[in-house]
Amino acid sequence: MGADERRFGAGRGTRPQRYEGTQKVASRLLLLLAAEGRVVRGRPRGSWTSHQCRWAPLPDWSPGGLAELDTHEAEEELARRRLRAYGPATADDLRWWAGWTTTQVKRVLTALKPVEVDLGGGTTGLLLPDDLEETEPPEPWAALLPALDSTPMGRHERDWFLGDHGPRLFDRAGNIGPSLWWDGRIVGGWAQDSGG
């Protein structure tokens, strides 16, 4: 019997690799069911950092089920909704937010035919062609946004509204904590103590 056989036991298979790990079948099964559109992941159990989530049958959230869309049509509709809600945005913002390749973004933008607008500082933003009306400047405003809010999380380029607050608001994984905004710029962070 060789040294490896003595250490791992004769006939017990190959030597374990450092990168090997075990997974529970439920985790894999739930992800497969979600990919097939049969279940949806709900709110986490406990705090927002919990990895244990509630799961529900898709009809509980979307009684009519999901519409069947061509992949290119779905990408175009997603980009259209994104630009309508958060435009102007850069092509890089769209690529980063959607997790698309540069080729996918180019194809989608060719179909949508957005209008280029100057965002200042040499940056070009994109707007939908029917979203070009001038808007009145708002009155001064403040907002307390929660952690992971889509406003700061949905942009790849954040310097124009983040300033030098990044290291204090973003964790090492790239997630933002609660942020304090004044007139469209982050001016700090906020927290709620245990007493509310």
C-alpha cells in the first residue's frame, strides 16, 4: 500500500482537490427551478445579508406567468425601460448594469437609436429619442436612500454624484450602504440605531 493509499484509505477514490467543495442539492435544485421560470426567490430570512431566502411558485408573484420573448426583443425592452427610468446613461453603465457584452450593448443601441447628450466632463450619455423634452430644474431636495438602492448601484461611472464618499459608503464587494443625497449628489451616509 502506497503512502497516498494509507493516508486516504485504499479503494476510496482519488485524492481530494483543494478546490473541491460540497453543495446541498436543494440549492442547486432551487436555482434550476428559478432558471426554468418555475419559482422566484423572495426576501431573505433575517437581515439583507442573509443567504437564506424564501422561495415561492412563480404564479404567486406573476399570476399570468412570464411572457415568452425573443432574446433580442427582451434585451431591447430591458434597455428601453432602463433608459426611460434612469437616463441619460452611458453605454458602459448599460453594459455594466445588465451584465452584457459590448456586442450586446451595440446591438441593442442600434435598435433603440438613442440620442447622445453631453453629461459634462467629456462624457456622453444616451436618451431615448422620445425623451428629449426639457424639464424644469427641481427645487432643492434631500433624500435618504437605503442600502443597495438602484440609483447609485445602477451606474458604473459614479464619480459625478459620489465625490470622495466611495470608500466610506461602499463595501469591498461593491455594495453601497445607506446614502444621504442633496440636490442629486451624495453628501454622506446615514444609519438607524437600535432605538429607531
